[in-house]
Amino acid sequence: MSQTQTKKYGLVLPESKIKFLESYLTKKELEKIEAIKSKSVNDFNDNDWKTWRLKQDIEELEELSQLPKETRVYTILRHVSSSGMSRIIDMFYIKNGSPVRIHFGTGMVFTKRENKSDDKAGFKVSGCGMDMGFHLVNSLSYLVSKYQTGESDEYYFKQEWI
């Protein structure tokens, strides 16, 4: 069943997804997304870049929500802090036979750490004593399933270490 597309805040999405974003973000944040559409990136200030990253997250959330349920998300441990209390984990999925890195999170959910080298690029996760790759994919599953269907499903994606 196809939902009617709604244009609001400079986004064209089904009404249910707009409502999800309205419950997750402030009205001011959503209005900023629409406002930056008329600006040149050359004129962006720090707040505009934050808003742009938020818009990129929404676009990636939409792309992730198009993946079938039980899509396997692969995790790679890139770095563990000397204290062992945080780690950098990268996430990928396979699309048309090629790996696709998940860049989601720079504006919304996770803390994404970007380095010049790929050996430490990924999501910074704090804590220990549990499978943090599973935790990342489980958290991503919750958000994507809630966005896609309105119902939370922590097992929407499957996690596997590589």
C-alpha cells in the first residue's frame, strides 16, 4: 500500500515519516532544513553545516528504510581506546553486490567519528561488557523500523562482525 507523499520542511515524504521526524526533531530544526535550501554552501556558517548534516541523515534514514527487513549489517572494529571503555565501529551493508558504508548519524543518533584514514573511521561507542556491534545495529534497527513502519523492531537488521 503506497502512502501519499507530503511536502513539508523542504522534504517530500509520506505523512507518517514527517510525523516521525516531528516527534524526533524540534520544529526549529526542521524549519532550518527548509531554510538552508536557498543558501549556497559557500555562505554556510557552523549552524548551517549542522543543519545540512541533519538533512543528510534524514536522506540516509530514508535510504536505509528502503532496505528489506533482516538485511545483514556488517560491523568492523576499527579502534579500541587504551582504557577499553570506547571503540570505533564501522557499519556496512551489501547493495547490488557491493559494500555500502553507513554514514548515518552525524546529526541525529550516533556519534560518528571521521578520520583522514579509514582505519579509524566509524561510530564511536562508549561502554564495555556487551557486544557493541550488536548494540549499534540494534539501535539502528529500532530507529529505521520506527521510521519505516511506526513500530519499533530492534531486530529489523541482522548484525555480523567481519
